[in-house]
Amino acid sequence: MDAKSILDEIGRDHATWIVGSDLAAIDPWIEVAPDGLPEVCRVLRDWPALRMNMLHCVTGVDYFEPDEKKAAKVDWQPRVELIYHLSSLVHKHRIVLKVRLPRWKGGVEGALPEVPSVAGIWSTAAWHEREVFDLMGVRFTGHPDPRRILCPEDWQGHPLRKDYQPPSEYHGIRVK
Amino acid sequence: MAEFLADYLSPPWVAELAAAGVHCALLLALVLTAAAAFTWAERKVSGRIQDRLGPTRVGGRFGWLQSPADGLKLLAKEDLMPKDADAMLFRLAPYLSFCASFAVFVALPLGDNWVSLRMSTGVFFFLAVAGLEVFGVILGGYASSSKWSLFGAMREAAQVVSYEVPLAMCVVVPVMVAGTMDLVAIGEHQSGWFGNWLIFHDPFTLLTFFVYLTCAVASVNRAPFDLAEAESELVAGFLTEYSGFRWSIFFMAEYASMLAVSILASILFFGGDNGPIPVAGWLGLTHRTGPLAGYLGNLLGMVNILTKGTLGVIFMMWLRWTLPRLRIDQVLTTCLKYCIPLAAAMFVGAMLWTFVERGGFSGDWSIFRSESDLREEASAENMDLSPSVAHERGGLSP
Amino acid sequence: MMLDAINWHSCFFLLFAAIACSFAVAVVVSSNVVRMAFYLIVSLASVAALFFLAGAEFVGAMQLMIYVGGTLVLLAFGVMLTARGPLVSIPTGGGQWILATIVGGSLLVVLVQTALSVGDWRGPTTPQAAAEQPANAPPLGLAMLGVRADQLDESNPRRREGMSGYLLPFEIVSVHLLVVLVGAAYLARAKR
Amino acid sequence: MTTERNEPMLVEQDVHTDELLINMGPQHPSTHGVLRLVLRTDGEVVSEVVPHIGYLHRSAEKIGENVSARQWVPYTDRLDYLAAMNMNLGWAMTVEKLLGLELPERAKAVRVIMAELGRISSHLVAAGTYGLDLGSFTPFLYAFREREKILDLFEAACGARLTCSYIVPGGVTADLPPGWLEQCEAFLDQFMPTVDDLHAVLTNNAIFIRRTAAVGVLSAETAIDYGCTGPVLRGSGVDWDLRRDGEPRYRELYAGYRFDVIAPVDGRYPNAQNYPPVPREAVVGDSWHRYYVRMIEVIQSMSLVRQAIERYRRTDGPPGTPIKVAERLPKGEAYLETEAPKGQMGFMVIGDGTKVPWRVRARSSCFSNLSVAPVLCRGGLVADVPAVIGSLDLVLGEIDR
């Protein structure tokens, strides 16, 4: 079942949540609105034709150009993108879901963007979402255990953000 | 020994003390050299099993200076003690453990009648004192005030206490067959060809030996049963906080009790100081032919019993380097569900076997008649008594 | 010469008796629970040593095995598990001391009085003498069954029947007691 | 990674006697590397396990945004340092997928040889350390003696024993030296007896079976739900191996090779007659099966290496041309998962036209395998925790990245 038929399958009764798609890319992907993510994921996992029962990984990508010169030449707007790689062990097909989030919630520096968590659908998402929260700074509402996973619990800032400045020292240990 | 010294040293009580001192020195020498030899042997045996050489360069070709080198290193190592440890108990635990496993050697005969204290209840004394070694471990584990050592001490205590029961039941079988708890007498009972060894006496004693082996390995905390210092789960169990000299004392205690248990096995099942072939008898190396020959005979006996003990210890090392470790509940289920019922069954089996062997009800049960009528009978039939009954009367010591 | 007068047997006896009593007192005095358990071990072990001194190896080994090897291991277990944090040292208040000394003192007086009133307090027999009558296994085994092997040739018949002890039934009763205890422990275990 | 004393989960109740809070790690002999497990135990029974990771976090992904694709290859060696070749393979094929490169037959054959040798060496370490976790020291030395020979082969081919950086986008850094194939075949011929030794000491050992059978049973649904992959997934009876069911680009690397997926499908292994028997106590999905799947994969990887050597001998010319260090990456995203020894290792690269990738992502197999550990250890004994963690075959370098 290739990406096109998967898109149509979802589009039948959840078209409102599908925001965009690119089936010609190397890994064809479908873009979903943040609020509709749990519903679409439930459809992907439970419909017999799709049966996407394995979530491979959740990745956070920060689209933001820190210095102004290059920022002018860039053709995309600054945003944080979440990429979900799914596959079905039953039908042996794959799809990529994308969710586009503002870099800061409501444009306020420091307020993390929010997206509903899919930990209820695939338990593997629990740890992956904790990692995205830890490194990329995205708050997952409804997550069972929203703590940092790789950095220390009291670490400031989110390292994988393009405009991240590492602190000069941490508990007396020189970092830079 | 004491009478021998009495005619040299004037006041009798000095002779007694000197005799005790000599015994203690000899046994301590035996235990310490055994511990040193076994540390070296452990490295060599484990090397061979793991397809490598073991120590080769420390002093000479076979690395035989390895154990003194270890001892020196341990002496030089700093003796740490955790801050909120219970100072007195922490320091005392290793010595308590070593004293218990060393005191056991008082009752073990190393040759015919070469025993420091010949007790008519030698086996019972062995079991009683061997049970005390667990105190050193419990107090050591508690005193180092860390969760890990507490866990290790708990497991060790549970295991050793629960394995004392089947161990005692297995020991009772050869005692019953030999009719006495006196270790020297049990040894004499098995003199002659190896056919007389108790292990070949009947199928029940044969199986009892294997149950005894399992319980001995478990009560000495070795091989598949070494839960107390299970490094993979408990870091080093109760030994976590010990280092340097105190740690080596704990290890000397372990090796001493390993040797003690193997020597007891050789006495109870493998004929103590009698070799497989009665060479001493042929060469006339017995007391009847003269004191020097008797002495040589005893020396040969000592060589026999020490080699059997060493073979037992090497077997335990072989177990350690091939088998993985059991879980605590599996250890206790083997004890309760397998060792105890099996030991009980063997006990009943051996009892019936000896009962039938002695001719059932009509057989020779002189053992149960009182002293007095035995004396009249003896005087009446001018002393043609079977050796074991003669011995019971304690009169005739060979 | 005065040195010969000291019978080494009695000086060892005094030594072990002193150890037993002093550690017993230490058990009462000390406040650290684990130290108490340890002192108890030493005191009971020295009682076992006294038995060995008296030539009764069987009873000495029995004391070691039952008291020190059995009961005190359970005591150490209990102490080890409970003595965590504040429970390690239990100080005893002033009032309790007074009460304790009264009760203890009165018992001590009774004990001393009975000990002194014994008529011919013969000194312990010298070890050579003890060697003649070997307490070897069979007579002890018979005693276990209640047959007093050493008194069988008692002159008058009336006392002879009295000789058959009730040890075997006593043992059977104790086994039953054990079974009952195990059952009770099983029923009372915490339903996990 | 410090946790405050008053953090609710770690506060130790002072007089609460039945529950004990124990830290297993991060300096603990049986956690493979720097993993810290906080066990809440009731006596010997473990009521809850909370893994704490991040002690080995070197932010490899952040570095990926500052170095070119070719320069990031040494960082992939250090992800799963026990199977560096397989990590290189994953990254190389992801970048080739983005660039749309096609490789000559010879390069594919070399890659299969190296990947399968890496799998054998990683599984040997897994079997050896699993023996250590359960208390027997000897299999560890048998396994490492054989692994030394594989590392010598790697050293002969690419100069480094552990961090090879040998398989790079576009091919391999250097062709196999003369005489290497004979040395490799000599190793394979004398290797089988050691595998039989390991089977004798561990697989068929009664105590090993009692310690691992029916311990940490992982059902197929939970395995898929928690994203477990590799021997952990196959041990639960899921017939899934990327070498046969993976993406077309990865699948055709193994096209034409005769091998079968080692998984106990409804209790039976494919042609199980020439492997050691499965004991009665073993339940599909327990620690024993996870260990057994790895041991059978070692035997199968040996036959794969032999087939790849034949294929290599039939080809000639250079084994692919590695991309330039400052190769310009086209705009676009590429994600590819390969069958690494410990599970499916996924790499993603987002190019933005310059030579430095915009974002690099490494999806770790052990990361998801570890996330299932709390479910497996709950209710077991303290001694079962190393038995379960050992059967998951974790490497902390790959989990923390």
C-alpha cells in the first residue's frame, strides 16, 4: 500500500486534519495539524487496512537561521517540526507524519510549543517524546512522565535549538 | 601429647598449656599454608578451565610465589572503614568468622589418632562449630551499614542456616553405619581396601555423599551457591566495604572451611587416612611393628587424607568456574524441596540396610547391652570380640 | 611450690565464667541493639566452653549448636532487620534502672544463697578421671530413648523401673509443637 | 545528571521497613556501561524499576549539524562501539539514499562481509557478558578470545580494531588487502567449536536455564508497542528482520543470499534440527529465547560471510568511490533503518544544499529496548534484574548518543 493510497485512506473521514503532503519526496510524508495528531495516529494504528503498529522514532527539527544575513536568503519561515516515522509489520508499508509548530508558543520567547502526546497509542512514544522535550523543547500535553531523559533534570535550555547558548558553568563545573 | 611433655616441664599445668600451644601452632600452620596454596591453585585451575595459563611469572616457572605476593599486597592495602559503620563489629567480624572455621580443625584427625582433641562426639562438634561462621558474615554485613552488604548478609544467613539441616542429616548416615561419632573410629572402620569405604557400603550412602556435597558447597558459600558475594547483583555482597587485611581474613576463613568440609567428606565417605590399597598394612608400617613404623604409617595416612581434602577443594573450584549462579529462591528450594527429603530417604534406606546387614532381629545387637554384662561375656569368651564392639568399650585403644 | 597448687582446670574455669558473666552484664548495660546481640553470642559461647572444660563435649556441642548457632542467628536476623535509623540505640530511663536492679538483685540473692547451701561442693574432677567413663554415643543414644544404660545394674528392683526415662515421648511432643508452630506461622503470614 | 534529595521519587522513607530503595548503577558491574536503575524492592521482590540514562550523552546529533556527512562517520563508530561497522553501514546508506548513489557489486559484498562479522563480534560480547551477569566467568573468556580474531580482521582491513570508520557514504575507505579473505575463511573454519563450547557452558546448562527461562517474558504485542527491535523482538516470536523485510534500498544489499529469519514462530525455529534443542521451561519471549536467537544468528552470520566472500571473489575493480569530504548535500530528507546486531538502527539526514547537514538524527535500538525493562522487571527478584537487563543486550553509548 503506497503513500498515495494511505493518504486517501486517511482523507476519507479525517480530511480536516490533513494540512499538506508531499508524496514525491524521498520519504513521502503527510502533514497533520497538531490538534488532530492523536486522532490520525489512532486511525493509522487501528484501521485493518493500515495497521501501523510500530512507531520507529519521533524527531524534532528546528528551522531557524540565527544570523540575519543568511536569514534573509532562506525560503521557509522559522518553525519547529516534529517528524513521526511509522511502519506496519503486518502490511510491510511505511509512512512519515509531520507536525508544524511555532518556535515559541504565542511568539513569547521561552514558552514551549505544545502538541498532544501519542504515548497512549504507542508506548515507545513516551521515551521518544521525553527526548524531544529534553533536547528540542516541545511540551507534550497528556504525557505520563514529562521529565528530561538525557540532560540533568535541572538543566537550563534545550541544546538542539539553533539559537541555544550553552551555560558557562553547571554546579561549579566549567561547561564552555 | 600432654603426658609426653609432662615429664620435661615441671608444673603439670605448664605442660598442658604447651601441648595446647603446639596443637594450635600445627593447625594454624596447616590452615594458613592450605589457604596460600589454594589461592594459587584457584588461579591455576581457573586458568586451565578458561584456556589460559594463570600466573606464570611470579617467582619461578609456575608462579608459585603468587599467593605470598597477594598476601603482601593485601597487607599493604589500606584498611578502609565506612564513616557510619559500627566500628567494633566491623573490625571484629572477620576474626569471628576465621575463629569459627579454624576451631573446626580441633576435631579433625589428620592421621590415625593424630587429632588435637579426640572427642567421642567429633562429628557433632564439627557441625556445631561450623554453624558459627555465619556470625562473622552477618555482623560484617550489618556493620558496614550499606544496603548492599545488608542484602548480602541476609542472603548468606538464610542460606547457611537452612543448609545446616540437610548437612546434619547427611552426616548422620555414615555415623549410623560406622556406629560411632568419633572421627578416628570412623576412619578405622573403613581400613583395608577401598571396598570398605563407606561410600561403597550401600547405594544409600553413595547417594548421601552427593547430597552431602551439594549441602557442603552451599554451606561453605561456593560455586553455584555463592549468593553472598554475588558480584553481578550485589556489587560484592557483605564484602563490599572490606579491603586489605580484613578482606584476606574473610577469605582465609572461606578457604579454611572449604578444606574442613572436604576433609570431613573424605573421613566420612572416603576412608579418612586409609589409602585405596592397604599399603601401610603390607609394609608393616603399623604400631605393632614399632613406634617409628607406626609414625611412618601415620605420615602416609596424613598424606592420604590431605590429598583427598585437596581433591575436594579442587572439585569446588572446578564447579565455580563452570557453573553460573543460582537465584536465592532456587537455592532455598533445592535445600527444602530436594536436599532434605533426599537426605531423609537416604537415612531411612541406610538404616534398613544396616539393620538387615546385622542379621535383622536375631543379629548381634551387643551394642545395646549394658557395660556390665558385656564385661562378664568378654571375660567368659576370653576376648574374641569384633573390632567395632571392642572399640565401643573404649578399653582397647589400638 | 605455690605454682603447683594452681589447678589449671579451675583457672580456665574461672576465666570462662568471668567472660560469661561480664558479657551478660554488658548485654544489659549496652544501649546499641546490635552490640547487645554480639555480647550475648560471646557470653553463651563461653558457657559452651565451660561445658567442654567439664569434659561434657556432647552438651557443649549441643549448647553451641542450639543456642549460639540456632537461636542467636534468629536474634541477629531480627536485630539486623529492625535496627535501622533511630531504632539502633534504645536508651533506658532512670526509673527502669531502679526497677531492674531490684528484681535482678533479688534473683541474684536467691541464686547465691542456693549455690552456697550445697553440702559437699566437690571440686570438678580432674580431666584424667573424666577420661575413664567415655560418654560415647551408644549410652547417650540409649539415654535418648529413656533406657538409662549406666544405671541398669541398680540393686533394688523398685528403683530400676524408675530408671526408664520419658525422653522419647518428650521428643515426640516437641516435634508436634514444632509442626503446630510452623502451621501457625503459615496461617499468620501477611497475605501479599 | 544529579537528582535532588527531596525529589519525591527518590526520598528514602526513614522507618518504612518493608520497602528498600536501591541504586543499581551507574557504577555497577552488571549494568552494561553507565546505566542507573533505581529499584524499589520489598525484601527480594522488585516492585518498580526506574532507569536513569544520560550519563554518556555526548550530543552527537548537535555535532552532526556542524560537520559534513563524511566527517560525521567517526561519530557513528562511537554510538554502538561494539558493532562500529554496522553503525557506519547505517549512516553511509542513509546519505547514499539522500544523494541517490548506486554502488558496484564489489562494494555491497565488502559491506555484507563487514556487517556480518560485526554482528558476530557483537553477539559474542552479548553472550560473554550475559554469562558474567549470571555468575559464570568462563564463557566471557571463550567469547572474547574469538572476538579478538575478528578485531584482528578489522584491523587488517581498516587499521582500527574498534572504531573502524571503514564503511563510508559512497563505498569503503580501502579495498580488502591481499590474503585477507584467506585469513577470514581460516577464522570461520576454526570458529564452530567455540560456539559449541558456549552452547555447552550456557545454552544447555541446567542452572543457566533455571535462571533465564520464563524470566522477563515479553509478549509480541508489548514488544511492538514499546518499539523493541532485533533479537529482543524476534525472541518474542515476531518474524521481522530488516534484511528480508526492510526498505528496498537496504533489502537489495542482501538480495540473493540464502538465510532465514531466526524467530520462534509459534514455538519452532526455522530448520531447528541443526541447533541445540529448546528446553521445556523456556517460554517464547523470555530471556532465554532472546539469548538463543543471538546464538543462532552467529551461526547464520558465518554462512552469510562465506556467501559474501564468494560474491566478492566474482567481482573486480574498486569497491565504490567514497564521497568527497566537502560533498554538497541536496535539499531533502532521508531516513533509513538497518538491521544492527542489537536492533533496528535508524539514521535520518536533512540536507539544505550546503555541505553541512541541517539536522542529523540517530534512532537507537537499545533506547526502545531499554524502555521495556521496567515492564519486564516488575514483580521479579533482585537477582532477575541483571538477568533481564543482560538479555536486552544494551550499549549505553547508543542509548545516550
